[in-house]
Amino acid sequence: MPNRPNATGRLIAIGDIHGHAVTLQTMLDLIRPAADDTIVTLGDYVNRGPETCQTLEILSALRETCQHVAILGKP
């Protein structure tokens, strides 16, 4: 997990994505994450959702744009 003692960017939490890649991408388009931002995703990434692969691709690409901390969801 990144250390943020002198962080200048935003800390953004996103949870319960459940495989909804279109909704996730829409949120990221509105948030417009920058290099100094940290996005924490809070588990439940793909369970029950219609766009599992696309969701994982979006989450994987986040590290190219900002800091990304992925927390595991419930088993």
C-alpha cells in the first residue's frame, strides 16, 4: 500500500464494482485520475457482473494513470 504522508493528490475509494465495466469506466471518466491520485478499489470486482474481462482490464490499466491499491473482497 502506498505511503501518503505528503500526498498532494486525491484519495478515491471505489467499491462493489461487480463486473460492471461500463459503470466503472464512466466513473473513471468523471473522476479523471491524475498521476498523484490514489484510487483504492474495495473488492467485489467481478462477482455477478456482465463484463468480467473488461472490468479486470480497466483495473489493470489504472496503474498507468495513477496509484492503484486493490483490496480483496469477501471470499
